[in-house]
Amino acid sequence: MPFSEGFLWGGATAANQCEGGYDEGGRGLANVDVIPHGPDRGPAMRGDGTPLSCDDAHYYPSHEAIDLYHRYREDIALLAEMGFKVYRMSIAWTRIFPGGDEEEPNEAGLAFYEDVFRCCRDHGIEPLVTITHFDLPVHLIEEYGGWRSRELIGFYQRLARTLFTRYKGLVRYWLTFNEINMILHLPFMGAGLVFAEGEDREQAQYLAAHNELVASAWATKIAHEVDPGNKVGCMLAAGSYYPYSCNPADVRDAQLKNQENYFFVDVQARGHYPAYALKKFERDGIDVGMTAEDERVLAENPVDFVSFSYYSSRCTAAEPPEGAEMTGNAFHGVKNPYLAASQWGWAIDPLGLRITMNDLWDRYQKPLFIVENGLGARDVVEADGSIDDDYRIDYLRAHIEAMRDAVTEDGVELLGYTTWGPIDLVSASTGEMSKRYGFVYVDRDDAGEGTLERRRKKSFWWYKKVIESNGEDLD
Ligand code: BG6
């Protein structure tokens, strides 16, 4: 058996990309609700003049998403049918504290998630809960400027304590911040940063990052106090940077780009700022406002495990050679000439998963958890209603093989594997529905039209078999 007994196979979603019901059950307005579909999405995610309210001229996909808010019983039953051992999902902060800074939580929101967790448990599924997956109450942006403000550390502590206390015995695995390093790329998503004209963006981004890192350490401490059985992980948007060539300048460039991302996990897993970051702050005049108490809480509360998303590797050159194609998503770089790409231009690199796993394991020596992996692709519904997504099966098979090799041949310790979007959901980067990751098809298009009917794809039966055989049968 390549994987241990109890290996956690499953899938992952995020509240804002699947729940909908954005103004139901006392939920407040969140940053993710004011990010529209269409050409204004990019600047909104980056915090370039993002409006903090909605208007009639735009379509906001989070408002209804795939309506999991009303259909979670049906959806969790589908995941259970595939044999899921774990379901990674996130809490919408605004369901629990609608404005973020209230003294008392919203009971309707707490009851909703309690029911979701009970439903998972009834199916023998372990919930893995992300406390914040890119979401933040709009009120905390308007009143405090988002994660720039230290006051958010206290509000986050209250949120975390409320969750750990209420769901004690129901939830044991927690992630503090989804893809915490995204703050450097899409600072409005998650951190709620909207930049003033002429503002030093880097200073604001690292200040917000520091506040999140300290909040994450506090949450880890509280989780262990409330229930010593709780396991808390950090979460990185991973994928190692390769140098475009063996020119040392390219190798150094890749090293620097990797450090930019590892910085977050270096703090969360080791409990202190790495020297290269402190030197950078000194050089660039960045002040994160570190206090003696911050230092102590970081040092005393490293995470229990390191989780990450992996879709592709990255590639960089100190001086991109003439004619080299550049890639345009959140992580800018040179197109790797050795790799094919998805319909959205994301490089497909299964071996890169093994490389990334080894990089992270060597660096931290903490158990890893792959909490996102998958292929965003356009699916076609055939005349008979079937969806033959062999391309998705091929992508996942190759990545599971690479993951298996990292475990069996390299000795990497791995807790589990959750594919991204086991049921089709809204794309975070584009707001589209047509960028599908699921084993379950959802009848809804990019404009929000469709019946929302669920339908099993070919990959549904394939993944069921993978789980049943604990990763042995990948055919
Ligand atoms: C990760 C996020 O960045 O990648 C998810 O944690 C996101 O929220 C996923 O959906 C895939 O990206 P996209 O843009 O294809 O939805």
C-alpha cells in the first residue's frame, strides 16, 4: 500500500466560491462579494480603487455561486458516494461575525456550519476547516483599513476562539489563512487592502502579512488550549520556481522568488522571521511593528503541519531572453518551454509536485497536506448527458503518481490529498463557472444562468475507485 491506513483522501472548496446565500442567515457583506466577474475583477482583487459596495452594472458570482448554502446535504452526500475521508471547506467570517468586530457571534451562522459538520460526520467524513479563505467583512475594511490594522488580530482571535469552542469534537483539522502568500499578489482578496494614491504598497502588504502571521500564531495557541487534539496548519500557494537556465543569475533569481513565498511558512513553521526577510525590511525601510509579545507568540506557537495548493511549477529568468513567452497569472514568470499548459495557460507539471513536496519537507520537517490540486477545464455535456473528462483524470492520475513517489521513494510525510473543487464552483481568479475542476458538474454558466442541477462526470467514478483502493488503482 503506497499510502497509510487513514490517509485523508477528499476535496476542497471555499465558502465564497460555492455557498451563495450571501445576504441570508444574518450574513454581512464581505470583500469577496464586491469583486465582480469581468474586466474589473483584476483591479478589484489587487486593491486598485476597489469599490466597497455592489452596483447594477456588474455581476457578482459569490452572491449565489452554486447555492451550496441550500444544497449542502445533497452535495455532501455526493462526496460521500465517492468515499471521501475528508472535506476541506471554509467558514464565511461574515456568517459568524457579520461586521467582524461584534462582541457576540451570529447564532444562525454558527448553527449553519454545525449542521454542515454534523452532516459530514454522519457520512464518516472528517471536516478540514479553513478559517479564512480570501474573505473579510467589508466593515473591517471601511473602519480599520483591512489587515493593515493590528486591531484585526483581536477580532480574528475572537472568531477563532468562537469556532474552536463551538465545534470542539466536530472539527479537529484547521487552517488559519488560505494561501497566505497571495497577499503579495492579490492584496484585496483576503487582506482587504485598498491602496491610496501614492501609498507604499509593499509596506502595507508586509504590515498586513505580519498582522495575519501573528493572528495565525494566536489561533494556533487558542486551538491547542481549547482542545489539545486540534491540529492546525498553515497554507501556502506553492509550486517551486525553476531557473529558466543554469546561468547563476537565473538560479539566484529563482531562489529569491522562492524565498518571497517561503517567507510566510518560515515564520509559521519555525516561529521567527528568517534573516533574509529582516535584511530586506532593513534595506527597503519596511516596518511591520513587531512587539515583544508578537515575537513570543510566534516562537511558542508554530503550526502542526504545512498544507499547500499545487497547480503548477513556476519559472523565472533574471533577464527574460528575447522572444521568451511570459505567463500572466498571479505569479508572473517565463513560460517553461518543456511543459504543456491548461486552457487557462497554467503549466502542467506533475513532477513539479514531487519536487515541491521535497522542497517543503526538507525545509520544515513537518507533515505535509496537499489541500488543493486540479485542472481547470471546459467540460462538454454530451447529447446523452454524460461528461467524459478524461483530461481531468489524466492530470490527476499523473499528480497522484508523483505524490506517491514522493511518499514511497523520497520518504515525505503526507497526511492527505484534497483535489480542488470536487464539485464545480466559481473560479477565484476569473469569476467564471466555465473553468471547472469538479467530479460533479453543476449546470450554471458564467452569467449565472442554469438550473444548478448536479451531474456525475466520468472522473467521479474514477476518483471513487482511487479512494476505494487507497491510491493503488489509478487506471
Ligand atoms: C487557489 C485558491 O488559488 O486556486 C482557490 O485557493 C482557487 O480559491 C484555486 O479557486 C484555483 O484557482 P482558479 O482561479 O482557477 O479558481
